[in-house]
Amino acid sequence: MLNDLGLLLNAVLISTPPLLLAGLGSCCSERSGVVNIGIEGMMTLGAFVGACVAYFTGNGWLGFFAGGCAGALLGLIHAVVCVSLHADQTIAGTAINFIGPGFAVFLCKAIFDNSSDSPALDLSAKLPKMFEGKFASGSFLYNVVSTYSVAYLSFLLVLVLWFVFFKTRYGMRLRAAGEHPWACETLGINVYKVRYIAVILSGFLSGLGGAFVTLATVSQFRPSVIVGQGFIAIAAVIFGKFTPQGTFLGCLIFGLCTGLRALLGSGNMVSPHLLSMIPYVVTILTLVFFVGAGHVPKANGRIFVRTR
């Protein structure tokens, strides 16, 4: 019984971090007043770049950071189009969801002999685990403690972003830009700068989430490696009322659903096709029951043109 609990917690610790990183990134952008539904595309490009860099350098941490930078590049493009050029944010995000995966597959085929899948990573090129070899394989402590350090770092990031959002001057300006950008302008706050930082950070965290998938879970890039996780992360943000702590709770719920799918699927007692539906069914139910209850920033999605 204890080992089964350990396996479930291990599955949660593996499936939650990519959702949480992407969800926290989405939370940053949305609270600044910029809708970012391009999380999926940013995660996919981050997944490819992370796997590619780790494959050639043999360094999982370097690949992880590179994946974040790739997502930040798409975040910069999204910021330029939406903040400076005043484009429709939903359409721009949809374009990012096409550009990210398309560019990732194009680069993958160009680098790896016309293959849309990258080679499998060696264990030494993946993200490291904590306390490797300290606990017996398959034990409760092995499954819960001896796991990827990024998982616990992503949980710590929730506290960091909560502090930034609600205890710092930038956090106050970030929230104000998403609620009353015109009032911010009258106070001398550079709304464009605040939003640029938030959207680029959104892309960086989403890229980290995608890189975690290929550097910890799957060990290689495939075109379907993200499979809707970006949209699940957005649903978690809505469930969490656009706050870091609420997003964390939402991602834990979705991570638990994914963990149950992995645990129940190991015994072949239930059809794997039915089990694979669990996270997406929960996503739909979340959007149905919580999308109206969440406090959406008042200026979210509205084009802001500064007057001076």
C-alpha cells in the first residue's frame, strides 16, 4: 500500500512540474493584461531546444536553461506583436501555437537527418535526480525523495512568484497594468515595459516546462510530446483565479489525474484510451465550472495604446 502511494506521488511529481512552470508563466502574462494562449507552442519549442542542447552538450541543466530561452524568444515575439503593434492577442497566441511546433519540427528534421524525432538522451544528459542511489529502488522514499530536483524547485517558485506578485513594487505594477493600465500611465508607470517583462517571463517559464518533459519524462523530442499540456496549464490558471498559489493547486489536481492514469494503466485493468482522457475531461469540467468564477483582470486582452 505504501509503495503504491509512493508510485502515485512519484507520478504526480513528474507530471506536475511542466504544467506548473507553464501555468505560472501564463499567470504572469495574464495578470499584466496580455492574453497568452500560445503557451503550448512555447512549451513545444522549449522541449525541442532543451533536448537538442542536452544531446549535443551532455548537460541537462544547460538544455533546461536553453529550452527556457527558446520559449522566451517566442514570448518576445508575442510581446512585440501584442504590446507594441497592438495586434489581437488571441490571434497572435494562436499563431504562436503554430509557429512553435512547426519551427521545432523543421529544426529537428534539419539537424537529425530528416527525422521528426530527436535521438534518445543518455541518462547523464538528463536532468539530475536528488539523492541518487541513497534509497532502495522502488521504495517509498526512492519514489518521493529521490526524484528530479526541478520538481521541488518548481514548487519553490510558487512562493517566489507569490512574493513578487503581492510584496514587491514590480508585482504591484504588474497587477495594476492588468487592471487599470490607463491609470498606471497617469502615474508615470511604463505599462509597455511591465507587460514586456511579464510576457517574456511567461515564455521563459513555458519553455522550461517543455524542456522538463523531454529532459525528465520522455528523454527525447517528438512532435506530440506536449500533447495539450499548455492548454491544461491555462485551465489551471483559470481554476486558480490567476494567482500563483491557486495555479499551484490546479496543477496538482491535473498532475494527480495524470498520475492516476499512469498508475491504473500499469495493471491493464482499464483501457489506456479511457485513462488518457482523464486530464482532458477534468480540463473541460474546470473550464465549465470555474471560468466564470475566476477574477479575470479587467484589462486582460484589451489593447492599450499609450498617449505619451
